[in-house]
Amino acid sequence: MSSTVSTDVPAAGQLPRKDDGTTMAGRVRRRLTSRAASVVSIIIALVWTIPTFGLFVSSLRPENEIKTTGW
């Protein structure tokens, strides 16, 4: 008996081949790993965190102060 191994699928423990950017997936991967994408992600995370922090602080204040005063 003989068995054949496909060369298209990486063996267990091996990383798949890096895409050279000529396919659509390669272009999308390159664009999403750019410095601009990282900066935009950090800005979104910070903007998302501000109201979350506000809710946390509000939850620690007495009910009467929440209703009568602002920050």
C-alpha cells in the first residue's frame, strides 16, 4: 500500500504559506495590518472606553447625586 500526501495543506505544526499580496485576500490582509489601521483601532477603543468609564463612575455615586448633579 502506498499513500500520497497533498502539498497544498500544511502538515500539523507548520504555518501556512504567506500570501504575496497578489490575491484579494493578500491585499485585504496587507491593508488591515497597516499602521493606519492600527491607529484607527486604538482611537475606536479609546472612544468606546470613555462612556464605559462614565457608567462605572456613575454606578459608584449615590442615586440622589446622579439625579441632581452632573460630572
